[in-house]
Amino acid sequence: MAQVLEFKLPDLGEGLTEAEIVRWLVNVGDVVAIDQPVVEVETAKAMVEVPCPYGGVVTARFGEEGTELPVGAPLLTVAVGSGTTPDPEGDGGGSGNVLVGYGTSEAPARRRRVRAAAVGGPAKQPAPAAPAPAPVAAPVVTAAPGTGPVPVISPLVRRLARDNDLDLRQLAGSGPDGLILRADVEGALRARTAPAPAAQEPAVRVSPGSPVREGIRIPLKGVRGAVADKLSRSRREIPDATCWVDADATEFMRARAAMNAAGAPKISLIALLARICAAALARHPELNSYVDTEAREVVRLDQVHLGFAAQTERGLVVPVVRDAHARDAESLTAEFARLTEAARTGTLTPAELTGGTFTLNNYGVFGVDGSTPIINHPEAAMLGVGRIVPKPWVHEGELAVRQVVQLSLTFDHRVCDGGTAGGFLRYVADCVEQPAVLLRTL
């Protein structure tokens, strides 16, 4: 006789407490094997295919696509046993360690596939499981009209268009190189379905003397919700301060040009800045630390795991270069390139977005000179680099046009005082102005 087992949304790790159902991969009545992916979910960190630890026949699904479920809520039920799929483990249940929080240790672990990622949020206690929603039938999906490639890389965007019978080829994308973003699809759907406003009633009810507050409401969920939570926590907990200095980067740019002229591979600008950061942190380890608020202790770290800010379609993410202090310029160049491409294509893993000890923020790529960024909690500092542009500068007692950059350091005032922060920033500026200074630490 078959036994019906309930499969609940597992703990996806990294302190995540909920996930949104993006796409069901099985229907009621389908036969599934142990560790077969059954649903695709999106968390604040990644889009993940969730495998089922049971083999058998799917008897019910819980939650429609687009539903957000807490960890521990039922996903589906599976009838296992007599008349169902044979159990490769020979005991009618148990899978390998397919995800955190469930599975057995006997079977080999199955590596999950991650297609998108986001900024790591603060760890939270798991939310209590919600009551099981009623099982739903498999949705009927209408394909978008027409065929042929369209400038879109996000599966969420494609699904949203497909489910609403929207032809993506008719949209003009607002992303880089005409890339169609989720906002483009949502805007097209609003324009298509927005009802005409009632003539006899105002669009917004306000009290006399109150300001009218109209506009589009955008839920703070997913990546943007995680970013909002983390930045808010940083502002609440970290008493930060910022210092900055202008530096003559002319010799720095000449040194990089000479290095690249000497042969391949080419060394990136951010790789050289990372080497300078690692050398500066070796001199001022107070800034490679975090504050343990419960123990009231500053924890200094031996290894430099360098995060860097990257803007993506899903929002701001901070990939982490592991052991940046132990890498040379070529290794750093390759790793920055790999992580940047993974961020662009949405294939960063949660592990590549967590564990940073210091952040390098090159906002000069946006054409700005300076910034006072919010520290990436729980780190203690962030170095900001503005654009490098020709400016009037006094060089060797004479006015000249030089390549000038503004460097800024935002730091946690609990881990050090202004003297330490100023010493760190001055050393970075000295290395930029006179690259030979860096050779003393190599």
C-alpha cells in the first residue's frame, strides 16, 4: 500500500526564511524520482531548483506560481511505496544531502543549480510554518505570440510575459543594449489593463490639508527587500564616519599602461586597487574586522575577502573575492572578471555573495567623483573610488593637468578612531600617487 509523504519547503541556507514559487516543474499525477527537481523558487539571494527527497507519484501541490511561502510550509505530497517509482536507496524514502535541513547522509550529495543571486541579507531566525494552502491544479500557460530571439535574459521576465500573453518583441527594453527588464513588462501590462479613472471620485482620498501622495507602489521584496533590510540595519547599528582625499593618479595610470604593454594578460584597474587595499589592510588590520555586539568585542580577521559592488538587472550585488591578500594582480584580474560576468548573467551562488571582510566600491564607472556609501554590514569599512579625470593640479611646484581621483573611506567608528582611518586612506593615496610605495610591501 502506498504511503503519502509531505514535502515541505526546506531550509535553503544563509538565513533565508521564505521563497517565492517561480515555476512548478511537475504536475499532480506525475511520477518523480528521488532528488528530482520539482519546483523553481526565488529567494532574496538566488533562483534555485528544489529537489524532492522522495520518489513516487505527486498527489498534491501547495501554492500557485508567484506565491511566497515560509520555510517549513508544505510544497507537495508524494505517494511512495507499492506501485510507485522504485526507490534507488532500497528503503522507500531518503535522498542525499540535496539541500540544508533534509535528506540522509548515505546517498551522494546532488549539487543544486543556481541561476541568479543577490546581496546577502542579515541572518534571521526561521519563520514559523504557515498553514498549508489548498492544493492547486497545474496552471494553463499561453505562449507569447511569434518566435525568434528577444533581448531578455531573466526567466522571470519571460514567464511574466508568457503568462500574460505579451509579445516581448513588441517592447523596447530600458536595460543596457535594449535589454528587456521586468519593469518594462510590468509597465506594458499596466498600460494594457489600467481602467479609466472614475469621473465622480478622485484617484486618491486625502484629508483636508494633507499632501497628495500618488505613484506606483513597488513591493520591497526579493533582492531589493534584502538590500533594504541590510542597509537599514547598517544605519541602525554602525556609527559610521567618512573621510576623503584627492589623489594624483597620473603615475598610477602610467604604471598600469606599462604593465599591460609588457605582455598579456591585461591587468585591470580594480585588480591594482585591490592589491593596494590588501596592503593597506595589512598595515591597518583594525579595518578588516567586525563588531560582535553581544560580546562587546571587535573581531579582527586574518584573511581579506574583498567584496566589490556590482550593478545588475536584479539590483545591487556584492560578489566576494576570496583570499584577496594572497592573490597577485593577474589572479585578481581573472577573479574580478569571472565574478563580474557571473553577476551580469545571474549565475552567482549564495556562497559567492557572502563572507566579505572589506568592500571596494568603484562608483567612478557611473561618472561620479565622490560618495558616502553605507557600510556593507557586518563589515567595518568600505573604500570608494571616483572617476579618474584630467584636472588642474600643482605638480612639482607648477600648475599642470593631471589625472585626479577622489578616494573616500567610510568606516565603523567603533573599530578605530580617525587617526587609523586617515592613515589607511593616506597610504592608499600614496600608492596611487607613487606606485613604487606599494613595492615595499610585496
